[in-house]
Amino acid sequence: MLAQKSIHVETIEVEDGKLPAELLDLNPYQSVPTLIDRDLVLYDSRIIIEYLDERFPHPPLMPVDPVVRAQFRLALYRIERDWYELARQIDDPSDRKLGQKARKTLKDSILASSDVFKAKRYFLSDEFSLVDATIAPILWRLSAWEVELPAQAQVIVKYADRVFSRPGFQQSLSRVEQDMRV
């Protein structure tokens, strides 16, 4: 999202369990990501991305129409709650069985969304949006997680390729993320 809007930020990488003292003072939930913009401190990823979309309105990544905007917010909520929770389970090395189950559930859930991927150029829209910026990291990691989409998922693969080829997406990849698809 930052690269898509050409927003330049200073990032501070933190290790799990080793948050800087400044962050502990600013964020009562002691969580990342945390955004500090002048006197404003935000610490929920969805709140952060919507704030940045409003603060830097060009290009807009949320629709103007309130009904469609609400549909996008619902999609963001579901993706975060469902797919990102499964991603956390896949990435958790302490329970391999849970990780395997999460891989299958994630694959099934993505495949169940095929009609939505097929309906428009992007997810729910003909224009790239915050929903696409939220889905892209999950789809990017599928091969690293050993989640293979079947041949009938070609519409999802084409969608992913379209999003991955965007300059903003390419610019957003960390070295670790780039290495996931070498």
C-alpha cells in the first residue's frame, strides 16, 4: 500500500518479543505495526491503511460510495480474520499438525473465492484497492507455504500475476519476500 501510493516512511524492524521502549510507551497493546505520524499513534493494520488512504488520497484505494466502501471493509475484515489467522498458524513452528490443517483450510478458502476473483479485474473492483494490497502477501507466500492451487484455479493465478507485476508490489517486497519465489 505504501509503495502503491509512493508514501515514504521510516521503518524500524523489531524482533519478536524485543520491542523498543519507545513503542512500549506509545502503544498500549505493544503490537506491530505501529504508525507514528506527528502526534498521532495508530496500531491496528486496518486502521493504519485506511488512515493512510485518507491522508494521501491519490491514488485512492477505497471506493467513494459508502455501500461499496462497507463491502470492502467487510472483505478486509474477513481476509484478516480468516486468511491471516491461518497464515499465523502456518508460520507457527510449534504445531506442525495445526500448520498442515491451516494450509488445507487456506487453500480451500481461497478456492471458494474463485467467483469473486473472476467477477472483476481486481478483487471486488476493476481498480486496484486496499483489498488487493491485503490479499497479495497471502498469495505471494503460497508456494513458500507449499500450498499449490489446482489447475481449475487459473483465474486466481492470473489475478495474482496481475497484482504481482504492479510496480508498487515489486517495490514493496523485502529481500526475504523476494527470496520466497526465486
